[in-house]
Amino acid sequence: MRRFLTVVIILPLLVLFVVFAVANRHFVTVSFDPFNATDPALAVSIPLFALIIAVAILGVIAGGCATWIGQRRWRRAARHHLAEAEAARAQVAQLTAAARANQGSAQSLVPAAPARLFAPYGRDKQGAAL
């Protein structure tokens, strides 16, 4: 299914980029000198399709970085909650081990109750004599 979706999405994009590149093959001059437009000190001549695709890639990278920076609060909270969960797991393991250790010694200290002590009435749900 994933391979099918990749083909359905990537193949049309690839065709679109090829058609765009063939239609926009002429060169354009990109100037980085705002003061001298006739003879710029910093200028690059590149095909129009390369310029547009490069700008689109830079826009995607900039958007990804902005999103990553904007989500730092949620990543910090997730790390904090993970640390709390690990501490709670360790505490539960420690208390379980202590309870098992105490359970064996507590059973040997408690005398066995005589059978049918409260016969024929027994005890209720809370353990009180009837």
C-alpha cells in the first residue's frame, strides 16, 4: 500500500518537474547587488527552473526548521513526562520488591486462625464477625 501511494504521489510530481524544466530552460540573472542594477557586483546566471526548484527546496527546509523550533516546548514536556514515568516505574519496582520481602516474613509471624471460629455465621464482606 505504501509503495502504491509513493508511486501515485512521486510519479506525477516527477512528471510535473520535468515538464516545468523543459518549458523554462532559458537563463535568468539573479543579482545580489541592490545598489547597481546595470552592472551588479554579485550576480549569477542560472536556468529559471533550477532557481524556482532551489527556492522551493529552501522554503521547505526553512518551514521544517521553524516547525521544529516551534515544537520545542512539546519535546521538553515529553522528556519531562518520560523521566517522571521512569521514576514511577522504579518506585513501583522497589515497593513491589519490599512488599514481597515483607509478605514472606509477615505470613510467618501471624498465627493461623482456628477453623470454624465464627460458625455457623462466619464473616461479612468487610471481614467483620456476624
